[in-house]
Amino acid sequence: MERPLDDVWQRALPKTIAWGTVLLFAGLVLGYVVTLFAVSQGALPYWLATPICAYLAFACFTVLHDAGHGSIV
């Protein structure tokens, strides 16, 4: 007897959410918002915002890497 595909996906996916990765993503988005807002208000110079945004872009790879492995949900 063949199993329906829904059952296969339910068994393949983890039962919990990787909250650490979700919180990392939220923190990275917040970092972008704060950095870009500070630049737009003149409180942060471009030369300092550039490496901050570069670090945030690099850190986003962690979330993308986890998502690529299907380990977020």
C-alpha cells in the first residue's frame, strides 16, 4: 500500500522551529533598519554604515544556509 505524499513530508520535516535562527533573522533585519535610519538622519556616517551593512549581509548567510538545509522549520 502506497503512502500519500502528505505523510512523507510530515515525517521528513522537523517538529519544532529553530527559534535561534528566526531571532537571528529578526535581529539582522532590525540591524539594517536601525543602520539605514541612522544614516538617513545624519547620525551615522556612510563610512561607518558600510562595514556595518557588510557584516549584516555576511551574517544573513547563516540564515540562508540554515534555510537551504531545511533546518528552520
